[in-house]
Amino acid sequence: MPRIVSVATAVPAHELAQEASMAMARHFFQDAFPDINRLLTVFSHSQIRKRHFCMPADWFFEEHGFAEKNRLYVEHAEALGAEAAVRCLERGGSSPSDIDCLLFVSSTGLSTPSIDARLLNRLGMRPDIARIPLWGLGCAGGAMGLARASEYVRAYPEKRALLVCVELCGLTFIRNDRSKSNLIATCLFGDGAAAALIEGDAVPRGHRAQTHLSIARSESRTWPDTLDVMGWELTDDGLKVIFSRDIPQLISASLRENIDRFLAKADAPLSEVSRFLFHPGGAKVLAAYQKALELSEGATRFSADILREYGNMSSPTVLFVLEKSLEHPWRAGEKGLLAALGPGFSSELLLLEAR
């Protein structure tokens, strides 16, 4: 089985408390909504304490065009992605020249050459490395990147893959978008990066500890006729958020059946899963997971911890949750379910097992 060698994360320097975010939202949205006080309760109910952004708070009070935002995206995505990648490689005892495949996941900016090409040069990776840039996967991107990386090293068990996810959600903020979707995004989304090193089972393990985390199975699912649930609308001002209020209902209606079917294929019933690593799209999303799977709040504590300290950073967030879980050693044979939802409307499920 493909194994996860190491995971590392990085966040930009500018920290914004949720109380300050709420004050900013009042400034931007109070003229559009007479019931602004009622709407702003989403901040106090969000279970988010703070978030991080690549730009300082006063940047959001000025107008910025798409070209400027995208230039900032390329600059900061490369730097933050490199920081997470270097940290991940150091933890895994590998060097950039050891990597055979570099996967880069993002949805909050555009770059050609893609950011992975920039990382290749910045980190000094081999020129013959395989590059797989993945764009447009949104919040599901981290989980999908893990799945695609595991498939690569399953096909080439003697090779190593490095997954890097970077999202700079703050750069997508559009001042003149007075929609409720933008208000919710202002409450939820932050910036961050994460990296994971995955290797095939023919790679020598050297001196590393005997117990390791394997990716036993993965599965993608896209529900038909759900294109309007979440995503971006490309406008002159940048990427305008599409965010449906129906997401928790969709989870409640479809997720349990989806997960039960997935676990049945792996001959691993839900009762055997002890770790639940869910992308924390928001407090309501975590509550919907708990209700659908009949879980206690404690079962999703790692996801709740990441939501509280970083908000929803889109694709890298589930890797933050995975890193958090690895701080608490897994027992040999212990199983975990990693899950994320994204545009499409789609899900990615991975069954993890400590071996």
C-alpha cells in the first residue's frame, strides 16, 4: 500500500481575529442588508477564533483588480508552498532530488507555467520529475491530491510523490460583491498551504519507525446536476464565490450512503473506523457529518481544532487535520476515514490504516 511518510503545513504571517473580521464585514455589508446584525451572528456561531492571510487587513479596504490579485497569488503561492514542501521533506528525511512526482493543488489563482514548475526551480528538484497540476477542485483538492498521489506510487511502487496544496482565499475577496455568499466567505475562508510525502511500498524505509500510515483505498464521487452548489464565477474583479446554503442538507441526504458503500468495498465497516479526518468546511458542515454518521463531537475534534485556529483554507485544510491527528500516535491496525467535499458537487474518501 502507498504510505504517508510526512505531512507539514504553513500559514502566512498576517493573523486576523474573528472579532476583527466581523467588524470588517459590518463595514462592507451593512448598506446592503438592513438586518445586518442578524446576519453577522454567523461570525459568533462559526467556531472560528482566527485566520491567516497573505495580505494585511488594510489591503481589503482598497479596490484591487484581477491582474493585481493574481500577481500576488503567484508570488505568495510559490513562497508559501515552498515553505510547506521544505518542512515536509525535512520531516520525511528526504531531499528535493528524491522526489519523482510533484502534484500541485490550488483553486484561488492562475499561473502558466503552473506553480509546480516554479517550485521545481525554487527547491532544486530533478528536471525529469513528473508534474501534475490540479486546478478547480476547491475544498476537495487536498483529499483528491492524496488519492492521485497514492495512485501514482501504487503504479510505481519504487517512487516518491510530493503533494503541495496552496490556497490564498483572501485574495479572491471582491469589495463590491454584496451577496450573502460573499458574506459567508468573509466569515469562513483563510489562507494556508500543506504538503504530504507519499511513497510506494518498494521504497526502502530505512531507520523510520515501524508503524506507518498507509492509504488502503480511495474513491471519488460526483453528483450529477449539482454544478451550482459551490465554485467560482470568473468576473472582471476576480473570482466571485458561489456558495450554496444547501451544502449541509446535501451531506445529510447523501453522505452516509456514500461512505457505507465505500467502506463496504474495503471490507471495513464504519464501526471499525476510529479516526475521522473531515475537511471542516464550517461548523454546520461538521455538525452534518456528525449527524449523518451518528458521531459524537469528540470524534471530529481534530477537524474542529483546525477550523477554530485557521478557518476553512479550502484544499490544504484536510491535510492540516491529518497533521494534527499524527501528533497523536496511531496504533497498529487503527483505521481512519479522511473525507472532503468540493465543487462538482463531489466528494473524495480515503481509508487510512496504521501498519
